[in-house]
Amino acid sequence: MGRGKIEIKRIENTTNRQVTFCKRRNGLLKKAYELSVLCDAEVALIVFSSRGRLYEYSNNSVRATIEKYKKACTDSSNTGSVAEANVQFYQQESSKLRRQIRELQNSNRHILGEAISSMSFKDLKSLEGRLERGMSRIRSKKNEMLFAEIEYMQKREMELQNHNNYLRAKAAENERIQQQQEQQEEQQIKQQMNLMPVAARAASESNMPAAQSYDHRSFLPVTLMDTSHHYSRPDQTIEVQEKRKETWLFLPSLFLYSNISVVAIKLLMYM
């Protein structure tokens, strides 16, 4: 609950008046300090008590603030003259700015080669020197930018070349690995091809008839000596053809022995 409104009037009780003065004075000094700090204001506070005691506060100097106040009060009486002086000052400044604008416009036209008919030889010489200096600075800046661009392009070229070399090395490595794989596959195929005749010989040896089925005198199968050529089943005909093939394979070895009879050869011819 807030305090009630206090009536503003002189406190008759001396003790109460002194207590209230101390409290209000401290609050006033605090507010003056806060105002000077928060608002960056120049504050000077002077308080005299009912007994004539002085209390003061200033963030700068009380005397300097009072002098400044006196000067401000004196200048306020000449407000009209200050306003006129301000008007004259602004008029002079505006005319000066307009003159500078005209000079800059003329200078720009002269640089572009316009409105030079009214220029003297000295002015033309000065303009030529300025243009040459400007062109020199422009060329220098242009060359600097070109050199920077060339340096960047060279650096970029080196990066691309290194990347290209890396890709080539990678491709060569992949090709080498592929060749090694192909060589390994070829070696495996050769090994398999070398193993096939051995397996075929083993299979043929397992399918060859027993040794006692051949005649030890002529190395011919005994069944080939059979003069009957008529078979009741087709599989017997196929078996005879198989035996004939085996007989022709043994012919080179037959001619090496002298005990081969002509009868055996004739039998082979009739088969």
C-alpha cells in the first residue's frame, strides 16, 4: 500500500523539519549525480540550510558552471544579432559550395576534352600533366591486376596439372592391376589345360579293356579275330567300331614286331 499524499507546506516542528531536510537533501544530491552520469549533463547544485550551512555538488566545478551560466545569460540578450550572423554564415557557405561545384563540373568537362577553347596554354599544360599522371596510375593499377590474374592462373594451372598427373597415375595403377589379374587368369587357364590331358589319359586308361583281352603275339584284341560281322543289336555295332579305332591306334606298334602275320593284316582289311 503506497504512502498518502503529503501536503506541501512549511513544517512547523523544528526537529521534523531538520530530519526532512537531511533526507530530501541526500535524495536531491543523488538525483543530481544520476542526471550527470546518465545524460552526460553538466550539473551544479547549491543548497543552503535554514541555519545558513552550504551544501553543493558539481560534476565539473561549481564556479565554472556558474560562470558559464552568467555568460549564457549575457548572450541571450543578443539573440537577434546571433541569428543574423548565422544567416550570413550559411549564405557564405552555400555560395562557396556552389563555386566548388562549378569548378568540379568544369574540371570534369576538361578531362573529357570538352570546353577547352577558353583555356590558356598554361591551363592546358597543367591539364595534360594531370591526365598523364592519371593514365600512369591507371596503367599501374591495370598491370597490377593483370599480374595478379596471371599468378592466379599459373597457380590454377599447377593445381590442374598435379590433379591430372594423379589421375594418370591412378589409371596406370588400375591398368597394371587389371593386367596382373588377366595374367593370373591366363595362368589358371593354362594350368587347367595342362591338367585336362592327364585326366583324359586317366579316363581312357580306366576305360581300356583288360590286358588279357589282347593276344600277346599280335597285340590285337581277341574279339577282332572274330570273323562274324553280323550283330543283332546296334550297341554291339558301336562297340565294334570303338574296337576298330583302338586297333588302328595300335598299328604303329604292330609294324615294329616281326611276328605280325599277314593274316592279321587281312583280317583288319576285311573289318
